[in-house]
Amino acid sequence: MSIALRVTCPRAMTETYRTFAEQSLHYFDRPHTEVPLSPIKSPAAWSGDELRQAPET
């Protein structure tokens, strides 16, 4: 069984398909600038304690 993901290239307006393995490699092989040496402080960083204190919406 093979899983493929459709990828649309806006420049060429053509569609191609990536297998699950190709998409995984594309995602995990993305460039990184450095390994964080301390906790990341940003609105996107959260922890369980913060979630328990936050009001539900």
C-alpha cells in the first residue's frame, strides 16, 4: 500500500505527488539554524500548567 500527497507548485501550476516517505523526508530534512539551549519563550510555546490556567473558549 502506498500513500501519496498531492503538491501544487504555484509557479508552474502543475501538480506532483510525493509518497509518504518523500513527504516525511522533505519535512524532517528542513534546515535548522541552531539547537535551542534554553526554553523557547513565545506565545506559541505552552505547557500543561498554562493550559490548565487558561480559560476555555
